[in-house]
Amino acid sequence: YSEVDSPWIFCSKLDESGEIFLPYDFGEIIALINFRDRVYVFFDYGVVQVDVVDSPLEYSVKSLDYSGGKIYGLTVGVCNDGIMFLTDNGVVRFNGAKFEKVGQSLDIRPKRDTQVCGYAVCENNYLVRYSDSRGGMRTALIAPDGNGYYLSDRPGLSQSGGRAFCIKSGVVYEILSSGSLVGTERHLFESRKTNF
């Protein structure tokens, strides 16, 4: 970490800069997330927690008990009071104490070498877009209760788990209120928007 107000100076002999050693063989570092006053370092196959011990220059480093599949760094983000991310085995949520698989009703199988993935957060919903191992792009929504829903990747309406969605120009909308239209009657739909 660099000296205060000098982001280009990393010399550990200066009063305000230093190093944090991460002696772990978990692959490449793919994401750094600040969550609940801690920093979490995500590797391809592991997660490390960094805490301030006493002064801002003293740190403790601890490897967490993560035993899931490969983590896709472009999908790691804070959502619904946890850290969510896509792995080879599906979507995982970390609440600061334990890792748990969510959206288990979905059969999520991303390509192992996929570079085409990303996430968005909308009203405590975690949306993840990835290249599926069976071909094509998939978009899944994980609701705050942990249930998962696939969204249609084609323009128009789709329905999943009793919820209605539409996609227009690459933007996902969830229809929050709906009603039947009679004759020439019109109905106003409220939607929430998520960009990928």
C-alpha cells in the first residue's frame, strides 16, 4: 500500500507505506472487496480476509475456508448484506462467516475459460450474466431469499417463478405490477432497470 497522498510511493521504509504478504497458492488475485470494515481478497480458488490489527499500518491476514469451484472475478460484488459471486458450481453468497450456494434450483454451468461474464445489483437482487458451457449467454437473477430465476436472453417478455421480466436493448426489466387489459384499456407497468 502506498504512502498517504502519494499513490506512486510504495517503499516500506517510509512511515505511511508498506506491504501485506499473501503467501497463498490459490491462483491469480481476481477481486478485492471491502465488506463490513474488512478487505476480502478473491483468488481463482480461494478467499483471504485482511483486518486492521491496531494501527492502520498493522494487518492480520487469514485464509478462509472456501472449498468451492473456480471463482469468476468479474462477478464478485456486494449484494443483500453479503458478497455474491459466480463459480464453476453456481452462485455463492458469503455473509462474513460462511459460504453458501444460492439459487440452487438453477443449473448454472459457466464455461471454464469464459471472459464474458458480469454482474449487477438491483433492489437487493443479484443478476449474473455468463457464457454457458452448453453454448450461448445466460442471465440469472438471485432474489434476496436465495431463490434463483433465469431471465430470457431474447427481446420480449419472459416469466420465471411467478415473476415477469422483459429485455429491451440489453437492459433487463422486472415488471413489478401487472393487470389484465380489457378492450382499449391501458395499464401502467412499473419496472426496475439493470444494465450489464
